[in-house]
Amino acid sequence: MNKLRSLLQNKRTLGLILVVVIGLTGGFLGYNKFLTNRNSGPVEEIDLGFDAEGPYALLVPRRDGNALILNLKRTSSYDAISYELAYVAAPDNVAPSTKTTKKSDDGDGTSVGAIDRGVVGEIDTKQKKGEYQKEILFGTCSKNVCKYDKGVENGTLTLHIRKGSKAYRMVTQWHIQQPDIALGSLESGDGHFKYQLPNNRTELSVIGFTIINDVTGVPKLPDGKQVFGKVYALNIPDAKELMVGDVILELAENPPADSKLARFDESKNEWEEMDTKIEGSKLSAKGNGQGIFAVLATKK
């Protein structure tokens, strides 16, 4: 009888212990869930400035000028990437869009009726690749029928990048041109980078379109070199070649005396330094075609 009573008491004790353990576990999980929900609000994005070893975007115009090819580089460590392409289109023949805002003439040179346009999308990062490519249309397509925005020249590309619990934002400015209409004077959106071609309209028309965008990172630099100032990428449609031209890059401050304008030739996967003339904060040289342009100085 005593053994039975002892056994029952042990079972009750074990049951109480189990109840306490389950209660504590449930409370712990509930508290964790509360913390998770409390912290699941919007994550503040950190603006990514220039980082020579960081991710960057190159833009290439399609031959007809109705789309851009977005090339993302050095992206393998990121978990999610989305983009926003913003630009201004002429008021006539504007494609239907979810984001349309009419602009008024405020005296800054913007034509009356110009329209703000926006394209948003995501990059599939499941494969964790080091590079991604995406075509982005200036307009919309439905059932193989496309309607494109016209008069597109300037815009911005904003990349939203996530890495674990951290969120980053990269913004690049771009300017698309037809070199024959521009008579060979190709410029960045901020006007600080120029590539001037011979004024031969016949040869210029063969190129189609050009685009210049500022760059937030660069391919591997030569040993002992560092970037000084802003970096720009000049690209043209695939299978086209840009002729030799005069490169002019103006910096915010005077560069070191040993600085050189350099061009990264992707076809050769190498940087080439150019015979550079320095006048204060302005550098000039002869360029051998499209590529990434930067001012390189000796690393201190």
C-alpha cells in the first residue's frame, strides 16, 4: 500500500514538473514571437556610397533606345535585390503606367507637360550569383504589342539590397543620348563627365544610343592604385563600337599630381591608364571607346 502511495506521489510530482516546463517553454516562445512582431516593422535603409570593392550597376542601352539592360556586379553576398527606374518622358505617346505625374514649367528647363515615369521590379537572387542581368522597358508590352515612352533622356536607378537583417540603398544617375543628334558630345547627367566624338554624323548614327551612369564600385584596381573622385560608365548597344574621342572629367577638388584618367576595358578585363592632362580639377585624355572611366592615383 505504501509503495502504491509513493508511486502515485511520484507521478503527481512528474506531472507538475511537466506542466511547469511546458508553461515556461510556451511563455518563452510567446515572448520571442512578441519581440519578432515588434521588430518586424520597416527596416531603415543605409545609403551605400562609393566602395571600390562593393556592388555596382552598369546600364547598356538597347539598339532601339526603348529599353535598358541592367547589369549588376558583385552581388553574391546579398539575399534580395529590387530596383526602381525613374525617368521623365515626353507628354506625347506615353505608355500606360501605374506611376504618372505631370510636371509644370518651373523655369528649370523642363518642358510643360513632361511626365515622371517609374518602373519597379525584383531580381531573382535564389542562385546567389555574382552577376545579374535584367532588361527594363521604357513602357509596357501586352500580347506582344509594346507601347514605348518617348523623349527619355535622364533618370535615376535606385537599388534596394538586403543582406541578412540589414538593408541598403544604391542610387545612380544616368543620361541616354543619340550621338548623331548630340553631334558627338556625350555627357553625364551631372555634366562633369564628357566624351566628345568627331562630328561625323554618318558614323555616329550607326552607334544608335549611348548611356552614361555614375558607378558605386569598380572592377579590381591595379596594385597600388586607388580611385580619386567620381566614377562613370559609358556604354553603347552590344555588338557596337565607340570610336576614339576626347575624355573630360571634372572633379570636386584638385587631384594628386600623379593622377591619371583610366578606362576599364571589359573585353580585355583590364584597366588602361591614359596620357592625361591636368588643369586644376579638370582632367582630359584621348579615350579608346566605351568602358568605365575613373581617376586613379597612387595609394598612400
